[in-house]
Amino acid sequence: GSFEHAYQLLTSYFAKVRLVDSDLVFNIQTTSCKDKRFTMYFWCFGHPQKTYKLLRPVVVIDKTFLKGRYHGTLLTAIAIDPSNHIFPLTFLVTESKTIESWTYFLEMFGFNFHGYDTRFVVISDRNSEIINNVPKVFRFTIHTFCAFYISNNIKITLKSTRITFRMATEALTSINFDKHMNVIQNTDLVGLQYILGIPKEIWYNLYISMSGYVVILY
């Protein structure tokens, strides 16, 4: 069918999903106009709070852009189960990744999974909207940056620098960390300058509390 018809079926679709999953959480936001135009849709499967207790206290927040007539953005939060498998937690389809949409997404995630006073690790890219909103919603969260995103944004042509940087993030001792950073210093000062512009307390595992949980996600 058409994109218009698909959006019109959102509410009825999740109503039918709830017939087989009574713990399904979904919430739709629309305009106040008579046409009730879709703006945001949040959902998560299963029993959220029971599910989250079985997962590692690490959440990866990211976004991707939707293709099609209406475009839009999909915001997601994932975790890792005890077997090191990716476990999708929540989803939000929105018109665009605004401050309001990120705030709504984080608040719905906190309300349905563990409340706002739980201590856990958030991993994300360096999106300013995420950086500004996470501490407002979760006061006790340890917010770290994904080493993959940082390495991909190093403005250089040397692939070896990206590899060495990833090895530095995973170093288990300060000696090994310094060894990898010295390699970058001796081969790529431009790349080193970019890396040092980001506090290592938010990307180097040895300096991150609960880093035993974080390392598996890099």
C-alpha cells in the first residue's frame, strides 16, 4: 500500500500486536488539528521493567534516517543480553530529530524501563541533542562516546591511526594506552590533535566506571 495508508494503520497495527503481547507499550503523538497529523510514535515490546533487569546496565542510543515519501527519523535504544547479543529496547519514529523528540524518547525510555534514578552507562555519538538531553533526564547516568564514531570522524587519510585509536580505547592498562597513543603521536599529529580534543574520560575504557560492561559494545 501507500505510505499514507501505512501511517493510518499504525494505531490499529499495535492494537493487534497487543493481543499477543499484552505488555506492549506504545504511544502516538499527533497534531491538535482536525486531521490529527502524525508527529511521533514510541513503542517497546515485552514487559519493559522485567526485561531490563536481565540485561547489562549499558544502553546504546542512536538514530537513522528513514527513506520514503515522508522521510523522518528512527530513534533507537539497544542493550546487550547476558550472552552478548544485541537486544533492541525502544523505538521512536519522528518527523525530525529535534530537542523535543529526543527528550520525549529519553523520558519514555526512563519511565518504562527503570526510572530516572538508576545508574547505568549510555553510549552514543557526539550528537549535541543527545549530549544535552541525557543528563537532564538521567542524573546518574555515565555518558560515554562510541569509539567507532570517533575513529570514523578523525579527519585523516591514515587507516592505521583509526585502528591504533581503537586499540587505545580497549587498552586494559595505562602503559598499553600510552604505547598506542605514542604511535599516533609519531605518525599523525593531526589525528592526535583531534583525539585529544575529546576528554579521554568519556571514551577510554580504563577511565570509565562500569567499563567491564562498556568494552563489549565497542
